[in-house]
Amino acid sequence: MKKLIVVFTITLMILFAATPTFAAGPESPPLQGVLAVDDLSSTVRVQDFSGSSNQIAIKYYNESGTETSGKSTTLNTYSGTTIDQKTDIAATSFRGSGVIEAAGDSGAVALLYSSAGSSAGSNYRSDVYPTAVDFSEAVGANVYLPQVVGNVSDSGTGTTVNDTVAVMNTTDQAATGTATFTPLAGGASKTVNLNIPAFASQYIDAGAALGSGFNGSAKISMNSGREVMAVVSRTSSGSGKKSLQAFVSVTNAATGTPINFPQVLKNISDSGFSFSTGIACVSLGTSGQITAVYTPTGSGSSKSETKSGSVIQFDQRANSNLGTKFFGSARLTVKSGGPYACIINKVGPSSSNLRNDTTPGVVSGSDEVFFPFFFKGTSIGGQNQSSAIQVQSLNGAFTGEVTAQFYKDSGGSPVSISSSGATGKTSAVIDPRSNSSLANGAYSVRIKASGRSLVAIANTTGAGGSGDIQSSYKGINRGNAIAPTALELTEEPTVEPTVELTSTAEPTEEATVEPTAEPTEEATVEPTQEPTVEPTVEPTQEPTVEPTAEPTVEPTVEPTDEPTAEPTVELDGQGDGAAPVDDGGK
């Protein structure tokens, strides 16, 4: 039986029945849950990938590695279930980790949200990240975090931003190692010793451990080959607009080339907000050069730009070659130096709302992708939330439309919805918000495209409220792993001046389906000014399938400037909110 690794931090004590023993079955990749800080809680969505009824059990461990409780249930074919620590557990504070065992292949995503967000207020915030590992891109004996910040002041939102890093031991033996944090502006690194019991997690408060104003990256190295996975939970405090982002670590497998981002935006409108993105890459070795190729979802030719440095930022807002609007995908090729770890930040600007999220880039693709967490017209935290998906092919254009199957938790036949206009393209959008064949509710989604190497992102966003109601996450790859093919440019690439970052803005990662949150201000790429994670472009209309959050990936702040609460390194580039549909900005 395979174990799915889940990291949890919740505000409730977990009290579940004993976990049963199941017959051995195909192993499922490690799953990770979310860690919660402040007033946050977590919820996990688990989905069957085996194609048949699937029995699962979850066990919870405290920080000392003691198993505290558990719960079991059965998944219907390709369907999912929600395990909510806040409603299923007695009201006592708990912080720890979780392990899910399944008779058949399965996967999960974790939702981190404000436990005080029962109404549509500025305090409600949420984010989602995948807990299942795809081709070892998140779990290993050596894992990396492209950006970590400790009590950094964000003048754009009037808040102080801080990261909590949860490092989970995914093995059944005690593990020791170190977490080394290196400031982007230069200077001495700081090391935190790790001593983690089997299946437990060790939490590191960046502000307390590294000092206020820290802005850098981290490398986690374990002894004796013990494998871990790390999750960053970024929260903000103060009188200004609060946000929440969560993203997972990457391994050497995720620092190869090319590095792909299924959704890249410039001034794309969705749900009344305008979204843009930004990509930040940090070298884990030597300084080098990266070329980014942008391919539009609709008509038009590919565009490219090349930059050099140990920290490289690609800010779509500042790229004039993309026109006034751009909706598509991106592929980054490392020409020299590295290896590089890259993340994408999505932000939606507004004077009254803050919506942002962060995800890492993706190296490997497969012909099957799953999404355990998908909403249509579902009320959460006082917000009417919906999701949308954008799919990228890494080995050539689609020969037909891409079809997604939507499964209810109760089982039964799925509802199939296809993309429109994807034939002959390398990008497809599936946005069921206006499709009457799919009723409102929560779903699990499966996308299968034989022969195609797929990577995809789901965006979720709320239609109202003033909180950070946006999240996005990378779809979980299964099926046959298919190598990407070379991308042919239709025009000459242009080399843009390189921007050396001495500090980086913090990434804002969340939104699982629709990007509706707007950042309060724009981040600029000038190396002499503070990067603000939120672009100032106002949304003009609602795109239906593309995430429109702007990345805070522009850490061009001088060592003396304080990076804004949104780092510019996104890990699994998924836009917040339902993937907004191209509103004409081709």
C-alpha cells in the first residue's frame, strides 16, 4: 500500500477512529497537506486515480512523531472526498503532519484557509497546493525553496510578511539534516538543524530563526538518504490587506530544462479583476542565462526574451513584445549556468482587494492529469467560488479538443466538457462556469490526452469580498510520462537587458480555480525600487478560463529596500481564480 505524505497545521485536535489495514495495492505518490499559522486551518481533498473503488485511511502525527488519530473512507471511481480538520476534529489546537494510505493509486491537494473567514471579510484568505509528488519533483534527500522571507515589510499592502517552513520526514525512520538559508543580497548563510521523527514535521518560523528583513532562498539536505518535502506558508500581519500563499519545495528533477508554466498572463480580466504574472528564477549553482518563450493560447506568434544572472526575473507586465494583453503559456530554457529553480506569481490589482498566488515551474509531463479540488458556484468563507483549468502540451500541438471529465464525490457517470479552439494549439482552456451541463458543486477532474505530454493548472477565485480569495495549483500528473519536444519559434527572439536581483519580492501563491483577487498595487521591476507583488492594472471583464493573478516575481529591490509581501518566485505556476478566458488580449 502506498503512503501519501500530508503536512498539516490546523487549529483543532484531530480525533478519528483507528485506521484499518488494507490489502496491498498500487502505491500512490507522497501527498502533502497544509500547514497553518495564525488563525489558519486546513482541509484535504483526496481523489482516486486507479479507476475503481479505492479505500483510504489517514493518520495524523504531532510534531514529536506520535500518531494521534486517524480516519478511513472509500473513494468512488475517479471521485474525491473532503477531509476537513476543522469540522471533523475536536476544538483544540493541533500542528503536525498526516499520512494517507490507499489500496489503489490516489492523490490529494491541501487547502489552507483562514479559520476566521466564515463571512466575506478582509480577513478571509486561502490557498491550495498539491500534496502528491509528480516524478519526484517535490520530495527528495535534497530539496529547495526558491524564496523564503522573514518579517519583511510590504509597503504596497501595509503589512509585514513572514514565512513558516514545514519540513516533513516522508520516511518511517527518524531523519536528521540541515536547512541552509542564503540571502539574495549576499552575506552569510544561516543554518537550522533538523531532527525529525518518522512521518513528523519540523516547523521553522523564518522571522524568528533568520531575523527580520530576511529575503533569500533555502536548501534542505538530509543525511542517510532520508527524503523530505517542505511547504512554505506565507502570511501577512498588520493593518493593511492580508494575503496567504502556500507552495511546495522542488528537487533537482524540477530544476532541469525546459521549465514550463501552463498559464502566463498580462492584463487579462476575470471576475472583475485584471491579472498579470511574473516569473522568478534563482540559480542553485552558478550564474547563467535563460530564454523564455511565450506562446499565445489563441492566434499570434510566439515571443521570446533572454536574460542573465544568478537571480532572473521575467515580468510579463514590463514586456512590450507581449502587447497590451497576453494570455498563454511559457517555456524557459536554461542556456548556461544553473541549475535554476523557478516560480510564477499571479496578482490581481485593486484598491480594495488583494488576490494573489504562487506556484513552481514544471519540468515533466504525462498523458493524464488529475484535479482533486474543483468548484463551480460553491460558497466558501462567504465567497461564491469557481474554478477553471488551463492545459499546456509539451510535445506539440493538440490534434483535437481537450476533454475534461468531472466527477461528483457520490460517484456515477462523469460530465464531460471540452475546450474550444485548442486544435492546432499547444494550450487549451476548460472553463465550465457558463456551461449549464455542469451543476454547481464540488468536483474531482480527470483529463486524458493520449500521446500528449501534459501539464496543467487549476485556478479558483471568489466573486465577492475583500479578502485574498484566490488560489491555484498544478494538476497531479499520472499515466504515461512523456518527454517534452523542442519548441520552435515563429519569430526571432529578443534579448532583454538583465535585471540582477539583490532581493526578491515575495511570491503570492494561492487560488485553486479562478483568480478574482486583486493586488493592491503594482510591483515594478526597477532594481532600485521595492517590488510590489500586485500589479495596478484594473480588470476590464471576466475571462472564463485563465488565471489572471499577477506574479510578484519582480524582486528588483535593492538590498536596502524591503521586498513586498509577494516574492517573485512561483513554484508550480497556477493562476488564482478560475482560469480566466482570454478577454481579447491576444
